[in-house]
Amino acid sequence: ITVSAREVPGRGFPTFRGVGFVDANLFDVLAVMSDVPRHTKWMDRCTDSRLLRKISETEYVTYSRTDLPWPVSDRDAVVRSRVVPRPSKFEVMIKFWAVGSRRMGEVKGVVRMKRLRGHYKLWALAPNITRVEYQVDADPGGLLPRWLAKIGTRRLPLHTIRNLRKQVTRTRGWYAARIARWKGGGWR
């Protein structure tokens, strides 16, 4: 897994990216990623993940909470995601960005991230090898020491991709119906 960060002029926190490989079919990886309540099993430090609204098979709004070490407050976000399949390129892009929501008000003692934008990009390199790119540009808000934010920009993509690999292995076969629907063109 390769992790990189890039400073953005005028912003206090760098954009980060992680790239790694998962020994699984692209659809198996995508199925794990689309199982919102189980994001807590593989997204680094994620303690709560809920589907707030399903707009379509490829678009939805979720809530997630990230545990941060004491004495820093946890962070959370309401995120809209869009799955963009590109079958001719053997890839899928999952774009996500923070949105407001009346369905999930702010939680006392937790800092709501107002700026969060990123993507997961999945490439089928072979029938059972998927390249995963995870990129985030965010402002975690609130009081957060810069040194802790820098550790997070290295840790988050590394552990998320590593945990994704394990979750795909653990759940192999769980999502057969969903995968069959996608393969049959059921993206709408």
C-alpha cells in the first residue's frame, strides 16, 4: 500500500491518498464498500456508519463517525456518494462529498466535518485482482493539533485499505445476489 499527501495552498490540512491491491474481483470489493452498516469493520477508526437515504442503486446519503484519541473530539460527517461504473475501462469510481442533512443533526461533543470530498477508484487489473485508490480532501474542523492530523493522513488510507482486504476475504460469498444484479446491468 502506497500512501501520499499533498499540501494545498490556503488549507490547513493536506489531501491524502492511498493505493493498494486487493486479491478479489472488483464486484466483491464494491459489494463490501456498498454495505454501509459494516463500514465499521474496515474503515479506519469508524465507530458508526448508517444509510440515511437511498436515492438510487448508485447514489445514497450516509452518516459516519470517526473515533479520535483523547483529548480530541470525535469527527462525523453526512456524506453523499455516487457510484460511477465505467465498464469499458473495467473500473468503478465512488465519489463522495459532505452534505447537510435534517435526518442527522449534529451530535453533542462531536465535530461535524463540513468540508469532505474524495473518492474510491477501483480497477479490475485481472479477474481476481482489484487496484483500490482512496483519496480524501477534508477539513476536520474544530481544534486538532497539526501533528495529529499529519499522523491521520498517513494512518487512515493505510489501515482502511488493509482492513478492506481483510473484510473482502471474510465476506466472500455474502453478496452474491447484489453482484449478480450489478453484472446484469442493475446499476439504476
